[in-house]
Amino acid sequence: MSILKRELLLVDGYNIIGAWPHLRSLRDVDFEQARNLLIEAMAEYQAVSGKEVTIVFDAHMRYGRESKEKRSRVDVVYTKENETADEWIERRAHELVDDRLITLFVATNDFTEQWVIFGQGALRVPATELLKDWKHAKTLIEQQRVSLEKEQANRKTIDIPPHIQAKFEEMRRRKSKGD
């Protein structure tokens, strides 16, 4: 029996926002929207890749304790006050280093961070590679949506549950006996 390994992707949120051109320009106008679009993008990526995604944001404009939330099936972490996303990711990578059932990926363009987590056994994912993978995932999702729409448009019959079909057949037979 083979045991399936989980694949976990930790994303340095503000680092990726700063590295992706469309999010970087949006960040300067609407910081919150840039964050939301990254979360949506990672939800699409997660749906196609099968990797569990956790996005880590520095405690920017948030004070106090670490907070976590689930958005579109993506884990979103805001670090505690005075803790960087890099520090959170390094700590999490260290916790998972001996877990043989997890393959850990870290998405960041921070060169120092890449080498630290690489030294802990995680695989590094540069921002450009993650952007390319997300665009590919988005294309696959769109193709699947179009395919489903075509399939539904080409249907000639209505899906009726079997127990309702049986009732209709019973009614049809009764009517034809009465004619």
C-alpha cells in the first residue's frame, strides 16, 4: 500500500504581490484588493494543482496576536505583531522538516529566504514560476467551464431522477390501459 504525500505551498503574500506586475500596480491603489486577488489566484491554483496553499502576510496594519482564516479553501495567516512572514514560514518549515508525508514548497522571491527554507528541505518556487503556474491553472479552469457549458447546451433530455421516471412510467401505463 502506497501512502500519498501531501503537498503544501507556503506563499509569502506581500513578496508575491510585489513580484507580480498586475498585483504590484494594484497594491499602490488598493492594497486590500491586491491581497484579495492573490487569495483568489491561489484558490484557483490550489484547485488545479492539488497542493494545500497557505498565504502568509506580515502583520501589516494589524496588531497583537497571529490570526488565521480560511478564504476560498485557502489558509490565510496574518503574523503576530513584530513577526515577519519570513520568520513564520521558516518556523513552519522547521516544524515540518521531519514529516515524511509532506512535500513543502515555499513561494517567495526573497533570495535569502529561498536558501534558508531550501536548507530545511523545502522546495523553492520563484514568483515568476508561481505566476506561470497560476495562469496555466486559470486557463484549465476556463476550458473546463466552457466544456461544461457546451455539454449542458447540447443536452437533449432533462435529467430526471429514476424514482420520478418510474412514477411517470406508471402514470403513462395507467393512461394507456384506460384508453
